[in-house]
Amino acid sequence: MVKNSKSLLISLTILFFITMVTSKSPNFSQNLSLQALGLNKQEKLSHLRFYFHDIVSGPNPTAIWAAQTPTSKKSPTLFGSIAMFDDPLTVGPERSSKLVGRAQGIYGSASQSEDALLMTMNLAFVEGKFNGSSLSVFGRNAVLAT
Ligand SMILES: *[C@@H]1O[C@H](CO)[C@@H](O)[C@H](O)[C@H]1NC(C)=O
Ligand SMILES: *[C@@H]1O[C@H](CO)[C@@H](O)[C@H](O)[C@H]1NC(C)=O
Ligand SMILES: *[C@@H]1O[C@H](CO)[C@@H](O)[C@H](O)[C@H]1NC(C)=O
């Protein structure tokens, strides 16, 4: 009798342990309720307009070469060269107009036969309701394409 109750206790303990592990095991993914997150409202659209100043020469360039090799310098497209930039974004076309953000990122010449850049950047805003927000952009820039 003593032996039986002991094994029953052990079985119950194991069962409890398995139930606990099963109920607490995290799910890889789960469906979320948009209502519960307050995201079921109508989508908002914003239109941002700004001027992007990428200054590659002169006394105060905003884009600088970060990597170039003898081979990339000889390439007609500077293939393999990488630049980093920290470009002002302004509200008007003049460089002196109000700063609304900065475009900070990297571009690299990614084509051996045309002027095509691989670009990745953050648009970091400093003005109005978007102050502190950023947009990340990744893409191809076919520089001479119109
Ligand atoms: C995992 O998903 C199942 C099925 O939707 C759910 O019953 C369970 O509560 C979830 N577990 C956790 C830890 O969220
Ligand atoms: C999650 O949502 C998808 C798509 O609506 C549905 O097919 C699936 O059964 C849902 N899963 C759970 C655990 O509710
Ligand atoms: C943007 O936010 C920073 C940090 O909170 C603050 O110092 C700055 O004054 C703000 N700029 C504007 C134009 O609101």
C-alpha cells in the first residue's frame, strides 16, 4: 500500500511536470488581434517631401570614399568602391533651408558595366511629428537613369 501510493505520487508529479512544460512552452508564432493592439483603424498615409544634398567634392563633402582598391579605381564604373554619406535633408532646394533630417548610409558601385549603386540608408528625421523617427531604405540606384 505504501509502495503504491508512493508510485502514484511520482506519476502525478511527472504528469504535473509534463502539463506545466506543455502549457508554458513558447510558440514560435501566434496570431495577434489587431483590435487588441489598436491597429484596426484606417491606415494613415503621409506624404514626405524634402531635398537631398549629396555633396561629393569641395571643402565639406557629405559623402566620402570608405573603401577603394587599385582595381576599383581603374574600373570605368569604379566597381568595388564604397562610400559612406551623411547628407542633409532640407525642406527647400536651397542648402540653407530648414533641416528636416539626414540621410545616413552607404553606397557602393555594384556594376562592372554601368553606373549602378547598391544603396542602403536611414532617413533620420529631426523635424515636426517625425522628429526621432527614421525610415530605412535599401535598393538599387541606376545613377544616370531618368
Ligand atoms: C501556443 O499556441 C496554442 C495554440 O494556439 C495556444 O493554445 C497556447 O496557449 C499557446 N502558448 C503560449 C505560451 O502562448
Ligand atoms: C491564424 O490565422 C490564420 C489565418 O487567418 C489561420 O489560418 C490560422 O488557423 C490561425 N491560427 C490560430 C492558431 O488561430
Ligand atoms: C527633436 O527631438 C530632440 C530630442 O527629443 C529635441 O532635442 C529637439 O529639440 C527636437 N527638434 C524639434 C525641431 O522639435
